[in-house]
Amino acid sequence: MKLYYTKGTCSFGPHIAMRELGIEPELIAVNLMEKKLPDGGDFKGHNPKGYVPYIETDDGTGLSECGVILQYLADQHPEKGLIPAAGTSERYKVQDWLGFIGSELHKNLPPIFLPNIPEDYRPVARSRLEIRLNFMNEALEGKQYLMGDDFTVADCYATAILNWAKPAKYDLSAHPNVKAYYERCCARDSVKAANAAEEAAAA
């Protein structure tokens, strides 16, 4: 299975999931600024949307949205327990978290630190992010992971997005449950393996 990725982006979420599932992906780094592949090819020839993550499965299926990719991966190995069975209330709860992470965290963290963002908007984005993280902090009270004791694809996605707190210079200490949760996720072997693989590929 091919994973088109860019280090430091949300493509890290599916990469974590692959490591959790025992999938050894063929990693293909994408230059997002130029939409180029390592061989000089046009990335948009694979994913017309022009962004990562993007996966190509062994049967030629291509998927390009993080939340969908994560569910697809987990459904290929249900025995790993990375996502509840389709149609169950627990599955919908995971999807609820995936939606929250995608629309509320993924979209509100980047404006704090990315260039070409109007300076007068940065405080607005920070305030919006704080509200979302306050909610997440309360939801994590007494829990190891977003769904309780079980690590799921929602945690894979959240870990990738919370990685941006450092470049954003956003101190997670204001949300102690979130901070402890993030550190717990980062300590997992899958996260370490994904980090190591991307570091090695960049060397």
C-alpha cells in the first residue's frame, strides 16, 4: 500500500494507523508547494486535490480524505480493534470524534502559525482553538484515549494534529488532560515507528 505523505502534516495520522495495524507502507514523499513527487512526477496526477494524505491500495483504490482513509485502514483489519464495527453506536462515536478533529482542530490550529495569515486573525483562531481544546480536555477526564481505554483511529488523527501545538507555540499545559493524552499517544510504539520511518526517509 502506498502512502503519499508530507512530514509534519495530517498524513501522519494514517501513517500511525498503518503501524498500529502492522501495515508496512510504501512511503512516497510529496513536495506540497510544487505538487511534485521524488521522481519529479506530478502529484496531482495521482490526487487531483493536490494535498496529503493520499493512499493507493494494492487493488488500485485511491482515497484522499484523512477521516475516510483512517476508517478504511481499520476496516481492513477489524481484529486489531482500531475502530468499532460499522453500524454500532460506538462506531458513530468514533466518527463523531473524527469529524470534530477534522473540522474543529485541524482547521483552527494552522492559522495560529502558518505564514500568509492576517495577523489580526491569529488571536481569533487561538481563541477558537482554546474553546475546542477546553471541550476536549473535559471529554478526556478519567480516560486514557478519546473512546476510553481503547486506542482508535480518532487518536491517530488527534495525535497528528496536536503535533502542531509546538510550531504554533501553543502550550497544552492549559489543558492538562489533553497534554497528558498527547504524551500518552506519542509514547506508543506505532507513533515512534512512524516518526522514525519519516525521519529516515528525509535523511
